[in-house]
Amino acid sequence: MPPIIEIRNLSKMYRIGAHLHKDETFRELLVRTLRKPWVRRPSPLAEATGYSDDDSIWALKDINFDVEEGDVVGIIGRNGAGKSTLLKIISRITDPTEGFARIRGRLASLLEVGTGFHPELTGRENIYLNGAILGMRKAEIETKFDEIVDFGEIGRFLDTPVKFYSSGMYVRLAFAVAAHLNPEILVVDEVLAVGDLAFQKKCLGKMSEVSQGGRTVLFVSHNLAAVQSLCRKGVVLKEGRLVFNGGANDAVDHYMQMVSGPGETSHANVVDLSRAGTRNRKYRPLLRRLELLTDNGVPLLGGIPIGAPLKALIHFRLESPTPSFDVGLGFDNLYGQRIFSAHSAYEPKRVHEVREGEQVFVCEIPQLTLTPGEYKLVAWVEISGGVVDLVEDAARLTIGESDFYGTGKVPRSGTCALENHWRLQ
Ligand SMILES: Nc1ncnc2c1ncn2[C@@H]1O[C@H](COP(=O)(O)OP(=O)(O)OP(=O)(O)O)[C@@H](O)[C@H]1O
Ligand SMILES: [Mg+2]
């Protein structure tokens, strides 16, 4: 049998600044999808204009691989590696510049929030519309309808236009639709970054059900544990090129080696602090390394949702026997305001003993409830209460939106989300 997805010499060039290939509207997408072209050809516009190299970037360069029917493939890579671009081409949201992706089957995709649904239509109408795009008859969709609404937990918002949905609700419904409408190929891009933890688990469960039913799944995630548990195969992208194609576990190993190597920027989950350029010259380099992990020790890549746990391992060196040392970890917003500091001296069970040489302090924050956005981590070492080493902007941390309160109301204003309870008296 021929592969269900065949990717040949696929390249995608984006013009920086000018959004020539900016995402189409849903209407355009619908029209094109209904035409069902089997092969995507290079866009004539991109061919004709021939940009020079300096105002364009290759988001994908010469990608070749096949996906067999029933394969569950994890696609991993750092931010900007080209993962979403690859899924968009496979889903026919955007055209390749060179090469093609041949698809043999009905495909449903859940890409970044904003694609796939028509904002003016209600949840109910979008379910029918998506079913129609997948070539299903009304009666077929009706048999799945209740399951979709249940899974998506949108209940009384069913007849509300989806433009009024919170991002959590939107993703829940989009995932429910993509997973329940019996596609032969299911394409999912990083949905787990948006939902709350309970919903993430539910999605993973559903995806594993879909894959066990023999259907083909392509799954992009920064959650390596999820990739390992869900996928049998793995593809690693690096700067637009395919650098590994094989088993999922081997793909994750390959990726881990890649990101823990030298020369990686501060978005990696393991950061070398020994030669950090953001260290003030007046300090001796005692801080060695910062490692960021989330749930169950999973490397933190690409960010965590509001309220998720964070575990930081701070590796540092003490040059002589030292009785009194502490480590701090500050969270600054991009304006440089300190939003929160964690500090070993805040730990009531902190044991003081004389130490020398390489040390690791483990800092655990059970619920990191900063509001969505990007934060700069500042790490420092104190001896006898005085700062002896400090690295500004040691790493960047992205907090993503999540249904923290369980109501679909994402906390966005202010700097942090705290539990709050209300009752009418
Ligand atoms: N519409 C666009 N216009 C210009 N450049 C783009 C566009 N979309 C993506 N790019 C660029 O293409 C490259 C690949 O982006 P892509 O979104 O595919 O990465 P990714 O692997 O999905 O990253 P992430 O993990 O952050 O989601 C990046 O350098 C990105 O800035
Ligand atoms: Mg992406």
C-alpha cells in the first residue's frame, strides 16, 4: 500500500515583514478544501516573485518523509523549527514553495487557535460545517453530535458564535470536532499548551483512542512525555530541516541531545550559565546551569499554562567550604519588573550545613500562577546574605493561557492569578 502521507522535497519560504502567505480566511480555506486538490503545488506568486535571500527565510527546507496508514507520529523541534508550517502545508492551510505533500485520506486538523472555525457561526453550526468539510452526511454528523458537545464541555454555549468563546472553550470544541468526526488522518498542533491540565489529559486519552483505532495521527508537542507515550514514530525538525526520522523514543533522545548542547539560546530547558553574557562583570561565575522542568519532571519547552507546576534545578559551585549560602530565582516581566521571587531562605525546612564544590538546589513551585506572557528568569547565589553571582535573563519562560478557574474565563489582567471565591449573600 502506498503511504497515506508522502512528503517530497518540501520547502517553504516566508517573506519576513510582508505577509504574502498570511493565513487564509476560513471561507477561502473551505472553498479550497472542498476542491480537494490531491497535490499542493508551489504558489505561482512565490515562484514568480523570486525574493532575494535576505528578506526571506526558509521555514522548511527540503523535507522528505512518508507516513504509513495507522502511524502515530510525533513532530518535535525548538520554537521556530517549522513544525506548525509543516502541519499547515499538510492541512492545506498554506502552500509549499517547493515540493509537495500528497495526502491519501480525509484529514481533520487542529492547528493554532484561529484556524478551522468560522468566528461568526455558533458552536453548533461550526460542528456541522466541519463535518461537511470532512465529507460527512448530516445524519452521520448527528450521530456524533452529542459526543462532541460532551467532550468539548461547551454545553450552554452551543448556540453562541464561537468568537465569544474563551480560548479554552474554543480549543476544547475544536479538538472535540477534529477527534470525533472520524477523520482518517488527525493532525494536532500543540493543543495541550492551551487547555488546562484536566483537559490535556482528556485530549491525550482521546488521541490514543483514535490511534488505537488504526487511524493516522500527526502530533506536534513540546511535551516530550506526551510524545513518548502517544507516538510510535518521531520526526525531529531543526531550523526547517528534518534531522531525525525514526522511533518516538529515539526521536526524543535525539532532540534532548540537541537542546542540551552548547550554543543554545535561553529558550531551551537546560541553560548553561557558566559563560552567560548577561552576568555582571563584578561577579565570579559560580552559577553553572539552570534546568527547567514541569509536571513529573518533563523538560519545560515552549511554556506552561497558568497554574502548572515548575521545578527549577540550579547548579552552582562553592569555591571554599561555605556555611551560609542561598539561591534565589526571580521572575521578571519584559518591562523588568520583579513579579515574584523564589528563595531558598523562604524554605522552612531548609537545612544549613557547610558545603564545598558542585551543588544543586531544587526549587519547586507547585502552582505558577503568573498571568499569560513572557517572563525573564534571574538566578543568583548569596553567601552570608550578600549576592556573589547573578545572571540576568538566565532563561525565558512563557506562561500560556489556561482555564485556571475552571469556568472558561482565562485570567489575563493583572500580574498573577490567585484563588478567589464568591457567594451572594
Ligand atoms: N506567516 C509567516 N510569515 C513569516 N514568517 C513566518 C510565518 N509563519 C512562520 N514563520 C517563520 O517560519 C519559521 C517556522 O515557524 P513555525 O511556526 O513553523 O515554527 P514551530 O516549529 O511551529 O515553532 P513553535 O514551537 O514556536 O510553535 C519561524 O522562523 C517563523 O518565524
Ligand atoms: Mg508551532
